[in-house]
Amino acid sequence: MLEALKKRRAVRQFLPKEVEQEKIEQLLEAATYAPNDRMREPWQFYVLQGNSLKRFEQVAFNYLQQRFPTKPNLVESSMQAVTKTPLIIVVTSAVVEGDEGATLDNKFAVSSAIMSMWLMAEALGLGMVWRTRGVGLVHDTALHEFIGATDSEHLVGTLCIGYPEEPVTTEKKRTPFSEKTTWV
Ligand SMILES: Cc1cc2nc3c(=O)[nH]c(=O)nc-3n(C[C@H](O)[C@H](O)[C@H](O)COP(=O)(O)O)c2cc1C
């Protein structure tokens, strides 16, 4: 398990190759086994590929142009996260009306589900990155509206998935747990 956790990496460059339906379904199935408070199973998944992904390109482009009107190069490079990704899965978390604690717990559960998907992706030979910023559009309304999520859902992750262009070999060093742990 530790080996698998150490090996998991954010993959951002993909081959122009479709992800098979069976593998997409395995990712989604893996997510549903995540721990979740009171079995609220607070996740919803929105799968974007082919035509819907093409339509999302325009939404992402409009957002970036509005956000960075004087930086066309940045807009162009940021767009690659959409145009060169064969599969995007947007994951939302359910809001529990009038209960901030439960709403937050739902986000913890959805985060766990996303981590399960990340590890499952690696096991299937796929690469994945969880995006929130930029074209991840988690902190904006554009993607929420595009996928048709309800007001009772919060976006948690925009997962860009595909076959890795090349294996990510650079190591991302972690701070030893001893520096992050208080033995109370
Ligand atoms: C909540 C969350 C949001 C993230 N948002 C982005 C993002 O918007 N863009 C991006 O390129 N990577 C994003 N990442 C990926 C991180 O940058 C990446 O996990 C981190 O650099 C550590 O690298 P590793 O995953 O390869 O260990 C996000 C990761 C998490 C958990």
C-alpha cells in the first residue's frame, strides 16, 4: 500500500487516446466505496468526453479570456489542460441544508472518493490530476452551470484523466511525518 501511495503522481500530459468505457466505470465504482458519514453517499459525477468536452472548451476559453484579458499566452497554455485531456470527470458534493458540519463532512467524503479514483486510475494504467484552479473551475459558477449541477451541490474536483504521455519520474519530496506530528 505504501508503495502505491508513494508512486501516485499528478499526471497532466496525456496521449490523444480515448479512455475505454469499462475503465471509466471502474473509476466511478471505486469512488463509491469511499467512507462517508451516515452513508449519505454525497457524490455525483459528471463525465465529459467527446462532444461535451468539446463544448466545455468554449466555456473554459471564455472564462480564461475574462480572467486574463491581457495574457493571451497564458490563456493558450491553460487551454491545453482541456484540449489535450481525453476525459474529464467533475465530482460534486451534496449540501445538507442548514447543517454546515454535515456539508463539510460530505466534502471530506467526496475528497476520499477522489483519492480512490486517483489510485484506481494508476492501477488501470491511467494518469490523473485533480484540478480546482484555472480551468478546474471549482471556485467559479461557469462549470457548475455547464454540467447542470443543482444549487444543492458544490463542485469539489475537476479530474483530468487519460493515458500518460510519459511516465512521471520526477520525485515530489515530502516533509517527513515527524515534522508534522505531535504525539499528544
Ligand atoms: C484539492 C487539490 C486541488 C488541486 N488543484 C490543482 C490545480 O488546479 N491544478 C493543478 O495543476 N494541480 C492541482 N492539484 C494537484 C497538485 O498540484 C499535486 O497533487 C501536487 O503538486 C503534488 O504532486 P503529486 O500529486 O504528483 O504528488 C490539486 C490537488 C489537490 C489535492
